[in-house]
Amino acid sequence: MIDFLVIGGGIAGVSVGARLSELGTVTLLEGETALGYHASGRSAALYEASYGLPATVALNIASGEYHRTANGGYLSPRGLLVVARADQADSFAHDVTDLGLDRLSLEEACAKLPILNPDTVAHAGYHDSAWDIDTDRMIQDFAKAIRANRGTVVTAAPVTSITRSDTGWSVTAGTQTYDARNIVNAAGAWADPIARMAGIEAIGITPNRRSMARLPAPGGHDVSTWPMLMGAGETWYAKPDAGKWLVSPAEEHPTHPHDAWADDMVLAEGLARYEEMVSEPVTRLETSWAGLRSFSPDRALVLGPDPETRDFIWVAGQGGYGFQTAPAASQLVADLVAGRVPQLDGATVVALTPDRLRA
């Protein structure tokens, strides 16, 4: 009998599995052939603590020490530069306040990112409190922690059936059936279908597509020290990646759970918004892809036991904040399951637990 059967092998599943493996036996099931295949494998991989709703920011901040120090730390310096046209002054001012940016002159901004277009960039703001996250190593380290505590990680095991048993739950995945006392629903875009399969009322998790393009380094520049670049109001963003240059339209288009792909028209429109603000034209697209950012109805994460079925535990609605929040989010779930007083303040806990969505 398994104490905690975790469904989903993205950052949400492996992190909560690692925390819960200190409380009992854990088996993690991932439907794909590798961990982090869907949203987690298509992340912008940035830690920026002021990004998100207040409850998300609280999780970001609470996760900071783990990101900086656990297993030698997962962060490397990046920085964030936001630029705007003259007619985007109000949106830019909002970003300055929300993200805690320092306003820069055009000359100062170009010193940090030399391909800015002086004819269109009228406002620029920057802070250095943004870091790249080593996302693959984080996933693998959490998976190692599960195994170190005698847990099991199973890939290529899509869940096809969930039924009640005398002792909890019976779950069929692939050719195997697993008996568990608790189900942990960390299925990302598939969180509501998993809940319905178990006879649990859906939360209202909505997957949203976000597209990404990988370009050659603009103008042959060494982009390794460039900051992440964002348009005012997050209408697009760009970021260095292994010597290449990633550009996203930053769209949120509601869709259904699936292996997402980029929409060519949306990608072209986003690249045009980006291209307007830089001096180097987009001449070649090396590859493109898309991921699904899944949100709850109020856009806050959903963490903890279902109020009506306590042995069904939600770890869902990460909305693109999964890696940033994972250390504190998984700790909160473990605290709630163990009956411990959470390290987060009471108002934040209320804003994150599924009880708020069952009223």
C-alpha cells in the first residue's frame, strides 16, 4: 500500500513527491517517457520574486533560500530589462512599480543590451534581482530525493482509471494497478480530468498556450550576459538560452490539455512586436514550440487536500510560476498533510488552499 500516489512528473509533482516522501511511501506516475515533458520542460526558467499575484509572490519569496542554497544552488545571474514605446508610458509605469525597476536612460539600457532601437524605445527600467534557474537539475534532484526515501518514479505510465477502494484509491496506469491511501493531483493541464476520473469536483483549471521561438544570437552578438528583455505589460519577452535568443509573444490563449505547439500567426505577431523595439531584424527562426500555463479561476495556485475528500490532494494551477514557487509550494502541501503549522502566513494559506474555490 502506497501512502502517496503522485500523478504528474513536472516540477509540481517531483517537488511535492520529495517533500511527502519524508512522511510516507511515495510513487510518482508520469504519463510521458521523461519527467518535465510538458510545461516544466518548456519554461522560461527565470526566478523573479516580485512576479505574480500576492500569494504567488509570497511563495516566490519563501522559495528564495532554497533556490539559492539547496544542493549548491540553482540560480545564476540574469537581470530583467523592460522597455516601452512613448505611448506605453502608463503600462511602463505600472511595471516599474510592480517589478521594482530602476528607470534607465536609453544610453544605460543600450549598455546592457546593445540591440535596442533608439527610434522606438522611449522608456527603460531594470533590476538585477532576476536569475536563471537550472530547471533540469532541480527536477532531477527532487526525483533523487524521492528515490532516496525509498520512493518510486515511474514514467510512460498514463493514468487510465481511478476508483475508490476499501483502503483509499485504486489507480490503473499503463499495465499496472496501484493501491494508495492518498492521491496527489499534480497533473498540470490535466488536473481537472484527473479529478473527474476520481469522482472529485473539478476546480476549473484552464490551460493557456504560450509560444516560443529560438533565434540565432542577434547580429552574432555574445548574448550570454544580456538580461531578460520584456515589452511593457509583458506583451512579449526575449531571453538568452545556450548562446541562442528566445522570443515569446507571451500570449495566454485558453485551450484544452494536449501536447501544445506554437501558433504560427501568433508567433509572427509576437516577433513583430519584439522586432519593433530592436535594431537587429529577425532573419531566421531555428525552432519553435509552445507550453501550457494552467490557471485556476482566481489565477492563484491550488495547494492542499480537497475540502470534501481529504485524501485527494491538489498541487495545481501553477500558471507559469511552477519552478519559482516549487520549494515553498511543496513545503506548504507537506505541512498541511502532516497537520503542521505552515511557514507561510495565514492569509496566504487561505489564498492558496482549494477550500476557497469550494464556497
